Amino acid sequence: MDMKELSSILQQNGIVGAGGAGFPTYAKLDERAETIILNCAECEPLLRLHRQLLEKYAKEIIDTFHMIGETVGAKEVIIGIKKAYTATIEAVKAVMGQYPEVRLGLLDEVYPAGDEVVLIYETTGKVVRPGGLPIESGVAVFNVETVYNVYRALNEKTPVEDKLVSVVAEVEHPITVRVPIGTPLEEVVALAGGVTTKDAVYFVGGPMMGNIGTGAQPVTKTTNAILVLPKDHHIIQKKLKKNSIDMKRAAACCCQCTMCTDLCPRHLLGHPIEPNKFMLAATCKDVQEPNIFINTLFCSSCGLCEMYSCFQGLSPRSLMAEYKGGLRANGIRPPKVEAKPVGPEREYRKVPMERLMARLDLTRYNREAPLDESAVPVKTVRILLSQHIGAPASAIVKAGDMVTKGQMIAEPGKGLSVGIHASVNGLVTEVNEKYIVIESQEGRAGNE
């Protein structure tokens, strides 16, 4: 298959990065990619769905990834996976032997092993330019579920109409389920047997980089996990803090211990990001060195500085995110700089996942969440038109239309964009610039 044909298939079938970023996958197909990496680092604590999926569908995923490699002309195909995922590694080894260009890139159980820049360095030794794209280093990274969606599009003619989601923490039975896109989060949580705490809060995504959600919020193509946590949990309280108060706290008690910088994954790879200097300059309103603020654009927002490193409980990541937003709103982009050489100290400053979970008070929730791909009935889905980086899709249905599961209901917008598809059979009840609501036939039958 040539690149143009594959690119069209991926765009029309709505395939985007399922790891959380949502970058349209067709745009990653590039003949400059000498190396492609399958990301099975399962970066965040408690998440399991990617290793589960790769173990169950190792042949389908690796065959498809090999095909992607052939299409872009890659010389090397790497499966980036943590050494601790022994069952998944065995499943991969049983398949990869027939492809000489495929090899394992074994990773330590540390955070954030799944960050693209960190993953590339660990598996290839290459340092991505600060602010640059992996393709500049001849590398393209793909998520496990993303590649499985490519397999389904090519072999089952199935677009992205559902999503795997892990439901963990304060639930009766932690589980990983496949649900229709647009399913309300509260219905997904119910599949785990319900909540086991009062004042439950839904935290969507991983505990380090996720956000507080609501029960009515719909599942999207990038929803990987729902952590059900008590309202007084450290992670929830951290998210509820106001940046204005955090700035005053930083001014009062940041002691410039430099721990936030010493453990920063991007700083350790030579990128010019130094959270401690930012904290000092921001709290003192010292603009004599503007690069301290501009360099916040190199932050990956992994959250280590404020969730693990800072003994004072300050929030460098959140404060830098606010500054980054202001810089971008004013048209300021990262300057072109070269990374400094990676120092030997990096090996001794990696953060073990076990210690991170203990610091986050998540160890008690580290239980199995078995994969269950049984069909999930839903009454109504609300499908967002913007579930990916780039231009939103444009609706091509109207209220009153009957649609079938897998039917395109929104075509790719102008520029970087992908199609959106119905996740259930049913009646379109609402269409606006942000979403499409479909009442499933099952729901209608129940009402009648």
C-alpha cells in the first residue's frame, strides 16, 4: 500500500493518537521516518489498557505496525515496552520473529517513560531538539491502540467508533471496557460495579496529566481512563487549587532547593527548562532574563515537579502552563535552540513508578483491571466534533436523520482534521457546532 492511499484511509476512518494527544495519525506518515516506535510504556500510574491490548492482539498489531514501517520506508521498527510487562513481552516475541527489522526497546519502570522525547532517547539514544518534532530526528511514534485502530480500519472496515477505557480506584471491580464514543462517563463507571466512596470525583486520564471531569462528560477518542477518587484525595485537591493562591504560596516558601529542575525529564535530556528559576523570577516579578519565561514553552507538563519533586507542595507545572498559554496567545513560539549533552546524573534521577504511586497515595488502588470487550448498550451518545488536534470535523447529518453505527456523521474539516463516525445505530436528535447527539435504537425501543 502506498502512503497516499494509507493516509486517506486513516483520515477518513477518524484515526488519531489514542494515547491522549489526539494528533491525526495520517499526518505522522512521513518518508523521513527511518525509525518508527510503538509506544507501550503505559506512562501513567494505574493505566493498563495498552499492555492488555498488545498482549491480546499482538499479531494483529505487530503485523499492522510492520506494514506502516514498510509504507513509510522505515529501516527500524521498535516496540517500546517496560521490562515489567512480561506477559505482553512474551506475546510480542511469539510474533516479531518473522520481521527482522522489528526489535524490542525495553524500558525501566519509571515515570514518564511514555513521553515521546524520553521514549525516543531510551530506545534509540537520539535527543529530539527542544521544541522540535520527533520526525526531525527521523522518528515517528505511534500508540498501541492507535495501531490497533489502523488494523480494524484496514481489515474489518471499522472506523473509530468506540474506545477502550480503564475504570479504576474507588470502584467495586476495576475494569477495562470498550464503550461507544460519546458514552457518558457515569455510565462507564457503572460498568465497574459502582463507586465505593462518598463525594466521588471522576478524574479523566492519568493521575499525573489528567483533569477533573463530570458524569455527563462524553468519552472521546482520547479518553484512556477514569479514576474515581474521593473529593479530599491529594490529586483532586491539587487540581482544585487556584494559580493565584499557588503563586503567593510560592513567593512565601519556595526555598530554591532546585529539586523540581533536578528531576525534570526534559531538563535531564538537555532541554533549557528550569522550573526553579521560573518560580523565583515569577514570584519576584523579575523580567531581567525573559528567556526564563520563554523557556516554559519547552515544558512537557508531565507534572513531576508539582506532584512528586517539590517538598513544599508548590505547583511549578500549573504556573508554567498559565505562562505558556499567555505566550502562545501572543504569538510567541519556542526559540530554536540545541540541547545540551545528556549528563551521567540522568540515570540516577529517574523516578520509580512504585515510589511515585506511594507519593500520590495510589498504591492501594494498584489492582488488576481485566479487559472486557463485551458490547455495551447505551441510550444516548454525545459525539464531539473536536476530539483531535487540528480543525474540528464538519457535521454532515441533521436532526431527524437515522444513522447506522460506523457511518460518517462529520467529514474532516479544512486543514489537519479527521472524520467522525456514529458509535450507535439510532436517531440524530441534535446537531450544533460542537457536538452531535444520537439516541440509540435500543434506547428508543426502551422508551416506547
